[in-house]
Amino acid sequence: MRTRLCLCYVAGYLFLSGLALLVAPAASLRLMLSTTDYGEVMPRWVAMMSLALATLIAQTVRHRLTALYPLGFFMPAAMLAGFVGLYRLSADPLFLCLLAVVGVGVALTGTSLLFDRASGRSTTGRD
């Protein structure tokens, strides 16, 4: 149950940020502390990818596909290193903001996966 709630956080930030970037890319990037102009196209492409991933995570939670729950941890965890690298290349605070938001989701999901495993809940069975 804990992992499902944490994955809802992940799906939520992916959905909200994706929707915001799709509707108002420049304003959304300013809210995420960006200091770089990414134009109109690239943020909307990122928005589509974010919305697609949010849908995948939400459907995984909805259908209780517990065997896929670890992906909600490992995919964003792998992106954390990318955010650090992109910040080092661009010095755009956007990537620090993303690092913080995604990092919270990774920490919550990882912790809940460990607790669920310690309490005997299988990642291949139903919660």
C-alpha cells in the first residue's frame, strides 16, 4: 500500500508538470526556475513524454501490477544522475528543481519498497 501511494506522487508530478509544459511552456519553465529559453517545441515534446510516463505509472498502480512497482523507483533514480549532468553543462537551476522533485519521489518510493519487502509483501503478488 505504501508503494502505491508513493507511485501516485510520481504519477502526479509527471502529470502536472507535463500538462503545465504542454499548455504554457514558458510560464512553466519560469516556475521551475529555468534561466534558459528552450523555445516552444522542446518543452512540449518533454510534456508529451512526461504525460505518457505518468499514464504508464498510473495504470500500473490502478491495475496493481506490483511486479512493475520497482520501475517507478529505478527509472527516476537513473534520471537523477542525468539531471546533475545537465545542470553541470547548462548551469540552469531548472535541473536542480527537477532533481529535488524527482529525488523526493525516488526516496519515498525506494523507502516504501524496502518497507514492503521487509514486511513480507512480495513485489509479484497483490498488496
